[in-house]
Amino acid sequence: MNDSNSEYDEETVSQAKDTAESYIKNNFEGIESIEMGEPYEAPMGSMTIDGTVNDGAGFSIKFHKDTSVAGIGTKEGFPELKDECEDTSCDY
């Protein structure tokens, strides 16, 4: 643990944010911008980052310990999944 308010080291945070951005851009239609907050530990223990895309549509993305995507929750107005990514996540 470092001295900042974050529960995660800078490298882990950077990797998680890069993974989140790549996952969202590769799996959802029409992503123009992505804003993310700082990661936090969710009640079940997974690293989670909340944010918005395209100036307002919210999301919450959870990570496995290796910073691969465990799941994403989206709010109303979030872009649709790309057709080719509906049955299984597209590479990110």
C-alpha cells in the first residue's frame, strides 16, 4: 500500500484504466469519450471503477485480480454492445 488515498498502486490503477478504456471501446458502439473516477474496492472485494461515456452515460466496471474485466454495469443511455460482442466479449 502506498501513502496516497488509493488502495491500489499507481501501476495497477493505470493498467485497470487502460483495460477499462480498451474493453469499452472494443465492445460497445459509438464510444466518443470515456471519463473515469479513481478505483475503489467494492463490497465483494473486487477493484471497481465508475465513470461515464459520451458525456453522461454511466458505467461501473469490475476487475479480476489480474485487472482483466470481471463485468460491467451500465446505466440508461449507455451505448449498445456491438453485434459481434453480444455472445462473448470482444478482445480488448
